[in-house]
Amino acid sequence: MGPVILCLLLVSSLCQQAWSSPSFTIDFARNCFLKDGQCFRYISGSIHYFRIPASAWKDRLQKMYMTGLNAVQIYVPWNFHEAQPGVFNFREDRDLEHFLDLTMELGLLVIMRPGPYICAEWDMGGLPAWLLNKKDISLRSSDPDYLNAVDSWMSVLLPKLRSRLYSNGGNIISVQVENEYGSFHACDYSYMRHLNALFRLYLGDDVVLFTTDGNADYFLKCGTLQDLYTTVDFGPVANATKAFEAMRRYQPRGPLVNSEYYTGWLDYWGVKHSQSSALQVSLGLQNILETGASVNMYMFEGGTNFGYWNGADFSKIYQPITTSYDYDAPLTEAGDPTDKLLAIRAVISKFQTVPSGPIPPPTPKFYYGLISLQKVGALVDQLDFLAAGAPYVTDYPITFEDAKQYFGFMLYRTHLPLNVPLYTPLSSQANGVHDRGYVSVNGSFYGVLERDVAKAVKVTGKAGDWVDVLVENMGRINYGGDLKDFKGLVGNLTLGTNTLKDWLVYPLNIDGPIAGGWPHILGNNLLRNPRTENTGGPVFYRGTFKVIDVGDTFLKLPQWSKGQVWINGFNIGRYWPARGPQVTLYVPSSILSSSEMNNITVLELENAPELPTALFLDRPILNGTLRGK
Ligand SMILES: *[C@@H]1O[C@H](CO)[C@@H](O)[C@H](O)[C@H]1NC(C)=O
Ligand SMILES: *[C@@H]1O[C@H](CO)[C@@H](O)[C@H](O)[C@H]1NC(C)=O
Ligand SMILES: *[C@@H]1O[C@H](CO)[C@@H](O)[C@H](O)[C@H]1NC(C)=O
Ligand SMILES: *[C@@H]1O[C@H](CO)[C@@H](O)[C@H](O)[C@H]1NC(C)=O
Ligand SMILES: *[C@@H]1O[C@H](CO)[C@@H](O)[C@H](O)[C@H]1NC(C)=O
């Protein structure tokens, strides 16, 4: 007993070596991973700690363990941890090491995917938008400015992982380099070689480093590198042996690996809700396991794009991703087991022992009913404290990145240069509104400019009237060749044929004041500056509600159009029932209080209902009717 207890106390690699040192390698002769000398395969699931409140991490990991998984696969979003160059945040919901401690505690192995690019349907694929401060930067390439930023980030991140590697007594068995690099046009092998050397420098020579690409030659060609183990990704298919043939052309020996087996799919605003059958997903998994392959299910739990973190795709038009990242995964957005999970567990049990005992049941969900909201006032009337400092005074519009405001909203203001007695188009001929512009003249709302969809709004007014365009960043493109997705007015606006000039540009810090208690701290003294009689456009509302039993709930905003919601200062994301398919927003129990009144703040951008209310339901609605654009 003595030495064993000593070991538990010391948890040192020295101590481990007294018996046999742990190892995780590849056996190219027997086509398998070798864990402590034995052939091993992993059955893993992806989970994004950055899409789940920290207080729920353990619960979700426990459910994954109970399903019979022996590993989890994790991305690290660079922009979530380094919001400003050189300023790092690993606290609270960003406490990666705490998350990794929990995986270790539960006996799960870890497959790390530290990027630097991760895609993940996350803003800019995880790259920090401040990289765009250098306008002509070449991302995901050997551009020295890009590489310097990567090197600096990795010098902070990778040392945190080293002691957690399996061979050092931890539970990280492998580390992915970049992500689906073969899908990117640059095809810069020197960049991949640079990353390989960088990862080796910090992680040593023992750890398995690998790449993941779509399973076709045109992806694998630029994504693979001699020194990195090649893996592929694909969803449910009838014949997994056939699907792995592409991998074998690039990786003739070693274990078969599907690094992203798709259990579901993401949603876009304005596109039908994605769903896939539990039967098809579980049969496809069985087919993969029968080949002896290792597999990671993407996603096992999707979670939520809280705040402004969602990404976007570009396919003919710009397509932003919804706030919910439920993914129709085996665990729901709120972490509850589904029939899909049970079907997957039944399949896994044919291949390896799954822990006995029931899967933890769904956590209770609460119906808190309907509450009424009060108007606080138009956004433009709150500029004195929402605008972070004086406005930029410019001839022509500047971008969010120029103003070093990377997320949320900026207000662009100018005057009508002449009398406009007849409705005249205010337009972005260059399609330069990234991504939505809410247009008001002297406080009257005229409509929305939308990237790729609505290039003009007709306005009237008198020479000298204020023209306000509140521009919303709807999330940066996370995939494909358009990663450099500058936000704001990236082209001029014209009124008829006149280019509008002489702008005041206000970067807005809305989250700061709301986290600090605004507008509820105003008490009943609401009308700070009643200049504008509101007729739609960006307006704040607030409400309070009491909760006796605290639990997860789902917020519905009946008859509202589009906007952003905060509860007790926490930004729960964008709502857009006027577009669909997502109708409710997930409200995690961790942000609610049973001892104090709970505060809700809504920024409606277009039109609120005449009687503004909020409804808290005990179930999500993610498959609402789609409305026109
Ligand atoms: C699956 O594909 C492999 C390779 O192409 C083939 O040999 C095998 O017969 C196929 N299996 C089935 C059940 O179709
Ligand atoms: C627009 O607002 C300005 C400043 O408040 C005011 O002088 C002007 O008369 C208003 N224009 C119209 C058409 O109401
Ligand atoms: C706006 O128009 C001015 C004058 O034609 C031009 O100098 C400027 O580059 C334009 N700005 C953008 C972002 O296109
Ligand atoms: C709601 O706002 C009030 C007024 O500012 C504050 O006293 C209270 O603590 C807030 N409630 C919560 C749960 O934060
Ligand atoms: C949405 O999903 C629910 C629950 O699965 C289902 O009952 C309902 O019929 C669906 N609604 C639509 C419009 O598809």
C-alpha cells in the first residue's frame, strides 16, 4: 500500500516511471494505436467547453462517460482566450485547465485540437479579429505577421498541455495540427511544417500529432504532411471501409480514424432546422466500429453560441449561424440525453464495456411564464454612455477593425446633405454593409440594409436631418476562402447618386454597462433623454422576474423581430424569430437567482410588439417556421 499511496499523493511522472512509463504511440505494423503497449481504439465525442457554462461541464462529461465513450475531443478557440494581443484570459467559462482536470477526474482521455484555426462554426474559425489590424495579412499561411501572432499564442497555450500529455502522466493522447487545412486555398506546406516544428518544440517528440481533412483527394492533397498522422472526417455512410479508402491513399499504415463523424448538423438563420435520424447515425457508427477504426463523434454536445460568438458561412450569400448550436447531437443544447444517445450507447456496448447504471436523466426544465417588459429608450439616446469615448470623425466610413471594436454594434451617423422630399434609396452599391444596417432618419426607422440581401432602404427628410445607421456584426465567416471578413460599413453609402460624407462613427460598448447593472439600476427613473418618440428601430427594453426553483429555461420573445438579450448581465445571444428557424434561446440555470429579482434586458433592432412580453418555456423550439428575407 505504501508506494501506491505515495503515488496518489505525488502524482509525479517520476513515480509513474517506478512501474512502467505510460505511452501512447502508433503501431504501423498492426494498424492500431498502442496505449501502454496494447492495441487500443478510442470512441470519442466532441464537446466545446466554450459553448457550455463552466458549472455544467462536469455534468456533461459524466454523461459522455456513461454513454461508454473513452475519450473526448476538444477545440481551443484562440479568440476566446486572447481578445486583445497579449491579453490572455483563462478564467471562469474560459478555464481550459479546469475543464481538462474534470476529464482526468472522470477517466476520459483527451484528443486536443488547439488550432490555431479551428473552424467550429465559431467567429472567424477561432482566429482573433485583431489579426485584421494588418489589412493585407495572409491568414493560415507563412505570412510572418500571422506566424508571429501564432507563435506568441502557442507559447502560452502549449506549455499548459505538456504536463497533461499521456506520456507525462496526463490524459491527452494526441494533438491535431491546424484543422481541415486541405479545404483552404493557400496550400502552404511551409506553414504546416512551421506548426509541426512549433508543436514539437513545446510538446516534445513522443505525442501523436495528426491532421484531419475531408475524405477526398482534393482535401487531403494540401492538408497532410509527411510527419503528421493523417485522419479523415465523414458523416453516416453505408460503407465505412470504402469511406476510409481515401485516408489509406495518404496513410497506408496505422489505425483508421474518423476525427469528425457527424451526429447532426448546424443551423443557419433562414434555413430549415437540421435533423438526422438516430437509427442512421447509430448504424453508421456501427459500420465504422466494425472496421476497427477509432472515431470521434462531432458533436456529442453542441451547446450555445452565447454573446456574439457564432460564425457564418459563405455559400452564394453570407449565412450566419444561429445562437443555438444544438446540432441535433446526442446531448441536447441543454445537456440532456436523447434517443440518439441511447442508440449510440447500444452500439458502443457491442464493442466495449459501457459503464453500468442508468444514464443521468434530463435535468428539470422550468416554465416561468409570461412577464411584461418596459421600454427604456432608443439606443441613439444612450450614446453618452454606450459610446466608448468620442466618435471617430471621418470623411468616409471606417470598419469595426479600424475602430478596434471587434464584436457587436457600431453607430454610423451623418446628415442628409440635401432635402429629400421624395422617397430616395439610401444604398450600399458596393454591398458593403457587414452585416446588417438599421437605418433611421431623425429617429424614424426606415428599414434594414442586409449584406447580399437588401442593398437599399428608401428614406425622406430635410437637409441636415440626422442619418443613423446602426451596424450589426452578425459573426465572421469561419470557413473557406473569405476568412478576412471585415465588419461595419466596408464601402460607401449613397443617397440617390450622392456619396454620403462626414461621418461620426461610434464604437458601442453595450455589454459593459449591462454587466454593470444598466438599465435596471436606473430604478424608475427611466426617461433619461426622451428626445426621440420611438417609431421602431434599435430600442432597449427591460423587465424583471422572480424565480423560486432555479433551473434551465427557454426564452421566447413573442412577436418581436430581431435583437440581443441579456439576463442578469449575461449575454445569452441573438434572437431572430422573424427569420427562424430558432425561436427560443437557452437560459442556463447558472445565470438565474432565486434570492434576488432577475433582470432581463432586450435590445430590439427592428420592431417590438405593442405590448412587449417575454415568455419562459420548459422546452426549446428550434424548428420554427422560416420567414422571408
Ligand atoms: C464496402 O466497400 C468495400 C471496399 O470498396 C468492398 O470491398 C465491400 O464489399 C463493401 N461492402 C459492402 C457491404 O458493400
Ligand atoms: C430633425 O432633428 C433636428 C434636430 O433635433 C431638428 O432641428 C429638425 O427639425 C428635425 N427634422 C425633422 C424633419 O423633423
Ligand atoms: C468612398 O468614396 C471615396 C470618394 O470616392 C473614396 O475615396 C473611398 O475610398 C470610398 N470608400 C470606400 C470604403 O469605398
Ligand atoms: C437586478 O437589478 C437590481 C437593480 O440593479 C439589482 O439590485 C439585482 O441584484 C439584480 N439582480 C440580479 C440577479 O443580478
Ligand atoms: C418541431 O419539433 C417538435 C418536437 O420535435 C415537433 O413536435 C413539431 O411538430 C415540429 N414543428 C415543426 C414546424 O416542424
